[in-house]
Amino acid sequence: MDLLSRARSLVRIVEAGSLSAAARGLGLSLPAISRQVQTLEAELGVKLLVRTTRNLRLTEEGRRFLEHATRLVREADAALESVRPGREVRGPMVLSASVTLGVLRIVPGLTAFLHKHSALQLELRLEDRSVELVSEGVDIAVRAGMALPDSAGLVAQLLASFERHLVGSPAYLRRHGVPKSVPALAGHVAVLGPDASGEWHFAEEAEGTRVIVPPSLRVSTLLGVHAAVLAGLGLAILPDFVVGDALRDGSLKQILPRARLAPVTSHALYRVEQRGMPRIEAVLGYLRGCLPYSGA
């Protein structure tokens, strides 16, 4: 149990970014948590953390040990939770989601959810990248439009499927004209996300059609792409949960509606050993309720 306690301290230090913040979170004094790290380093015979007056970083040995320590702590928590009376939704929960999904769909309903589960300690990380669940201490990662990892240790649960639309602002279309066919898009410019190629694939009249649209701008989030299209900087393909309001109020126009685009799916990823845990199931239930698009 001493090793588990010291491993937990190391995980909390890395998650919090400092010894003092981790000590507060664990209800320990700063000297006590510092001694735990020193004892752990002495037991292992390696240096795990390099501490300066300005920052704290893991050594190479520390990074390798952290991966196992994180798994040890999570599995111990899961074991304790599995026999706790009442199966209460409680304890720390790290949820990672893209910036756009987080801002538009996840955050708005959190007040009621957290009021219902007041013992849940939720940390929401908004980041547009793939994350390593174990080494980064993430319980659930929500991603849309990304390739799913091929791992028997992970569960990928489908949460939602979003239609996508090719859109442009009225001002842009007045300046450049409305394209009448997929090939005509090559004469326009696109606002793209950071990893998009600009090669757009459509299903038009039962035949696959693709076109390369040169970018006028690349933006790191879909919220930024949406803002740039509203500003008239180009055309973009965006999911309906991003552009639904703008299409209804006319600030964006759908282009070539008969040229169908494949929908984008959203999944929740979590470790297989966490299946059935009350806090995991509670957050998954919330996500299934808040992610589906409710507009027309």
C-alpha cells in the first residue's frame, strides 16, 4: 500500500504541475509529498523528477514509470469503487474533448450534470489532438472524425453521427459566385483545419466525385474555421452541430446540397478495465445526451 500511495503522489504531481498543488489536492503538506517522492526515487534507484524554482519535469525514467504508476492508481481506484456500497458517482474524472465539441455541446449542460453528481470531480481538457489515455491520465477521450486506435485494451463507444455541409457566407458568394457543380469548386478557395488536405470527396448522382480546393487559410479548430467562413474568407465543410444555427439564420448558405458528404462520427474512448464504473457510465450517459444534434 506504501508503493501505491507514493505512485499516487507522483501521478497527482504530474497532473497538477507542481508539488504544492498536488499536496493540496491530496490533503498533504508540501514536506510530506516531497518525502514521498524522495522515498520512491530511493526505492527505485533512479531520479524521477527534476525540480527547479521555475518548473518541474519528468526524467526519461520518470516518464516510463509514470505510465505504469498511472495504470496502477486507476486500477486500484476501480477496484475500490467496484465494492463501494451504493455505487455512488464520485471521485476524479478526466474528460478530454475537442475544443469545438467541448464549447458547443459538452459545456452548456454541465451545471445540471455536476449538480446531480456533486461528488464527481470533473476535469475537462479541451484539446484538438489525439491523447494517450494512460500516460496522460485521461479517463474518457471524445473525438470526432479521427481514426480509432487498434487496441484490445480500449473501448470505443459510438456517441453520435453528424451530417456535414459545404457552406459559404453570402458576402463571399456575391464576390465569387455560387458554384454550380463539384468541379467548379476548384475555382474557389477553402478554409481548412490544420490537417485537412483540401481534397473534398462527394457522392454526386450515385458517382464518387472529388475536387481539390486550394486553401485561403488554415485554422487549428473548427470554431475558428466557422468564424473565418462567416468572415467571407472562403468555403468550408463543417458538421451540422457547428453550422446549424448559421444556416437557419442565413449568415451561411449551404452549397451543392445534392452533392452528399459522408457524415462524421464521434466516439468515446476509455480503458476496458473501466467498463461499468459508475463515474464512467454517468459521463457516457451525459455525453450521449448532449452530443446528438437536435436541430433540423
